[in-house]
Amino acid sequence: AKSSRRLILLGLLGTLINYSDFKEMHPLSDKLWGDLLTLASDPGNCVVVITGRERGLVSQWLGDLPVWVVAENGVFVRLGGPSTEWACPLEPVEPNNDWKASIKPVLKYFEERTPGSITESQEHTLTWHYRDSDEDFGEIQASDLQLHLKEVLGNQPVEVFLDSKMVQLRPYGVSKGAALEAVLEACTLCPRDLASVPSTRRERTDDTTARLERESNTSSLHELSE
């Protein structure tokens, strides 16, 4: 039998906030906040915000809204309201961050040579954004960066993704698609029921394109220090 609950999947960057507000760390507008509160307060709805942003930043934006959250592309999930504890689907072992030390100088190098680009440092991932860079030059730099990173990383348990105006490095096996499985289970939904469930701005949810938003986040948007 199909669930009577509506699963509503929302992205953060590009859906709830635009890129400019993201960079300036502007809060959600009062109207948007009220609309989300109304939507999430309906007992027939299960509102899930799925984002590549880290949990600390997402908590700042969403505050005490009664929504579920998938943060940092699935490194952390909060399957309940703001009083619910964050969980790492990769437990009992959280991802190792030893790889980041060798990658930060690389991102800094490309950031300095690509006007308009910024680097986002999260708990377990790194993201290089070039949305405000010259379009053609940015794409060239992103392709070069992706190739260079794969060489530098070697056999490190990290994957490199070239997404919409961003290059992201994250722990191997982490994806929004995988995190969505935990969401579906918690909502007592089967994957085959998803198509029949009303969804707001629902986007692709397969394992590699399960980026239900064009985003970029971080508690620290800045040039990486040495």
C-alpha cells in the first residue's frame, strides 16, 4: 500500500536561496520562512531539504523549521525536526580528512588564477565555485582542475565531481541518492512510490545526478589559507 504522506524534496542553493545570497550569507526571507513553516507543519507532508552545504550552515539558514535535512551531499542526515540528532550514514566511521591538506593548495592556486571563483571548505568536503567567473575560462579551468585533482588524489578514498559551475571533492560513496534511500525508509516509502508522491521542485535523484539543487555552501567561503 502506498503511503498517504507527501514527500517534498527541496534543494537549497538555486531553490531556496540564490547564489548571491549564499555568498553573502543572507538569511531566508520572512515570506519564504513562513511558506516553509506552513508546508512542513502539515502532518501530511514530509519536507526534506537536500543540499551539498554543511550542517552548521544549513542549521543557520533553516533554524528551527520542522524539516528534515540531508547535508554535505549525504555525509550527514537529520531525519526529523531541529531537536533530532544528526547522523552520519557512513558510521561507525566518519570520513577521514587527511586528503584535504594536499588539496587545499591546489584549490587556492586555481582560485587565484580564476577571477570570480571561491572555495568552500566543509567538514568533509571541498568545493570550488566558478559561477561568477568568465563562462568560457571558468569551464576550461574547471576541466583542468578536475584532471589535476584526480592525479594528486591517487588512491585516496575521495571522488571528484564536476557539477553545475562547481568542482567538488567528497568522500567515496557519498551521494544524495544514497542519502535519499535513508529518507525513503524513514518515511516508510518504497522507491517505486516516489513518482506518485507530489513533490515541490523535485529533480533527478539517481546516484550521480541526485543534486536536487544547484548549490554551494559553507560556513567558510573564502580563499584557503596556506
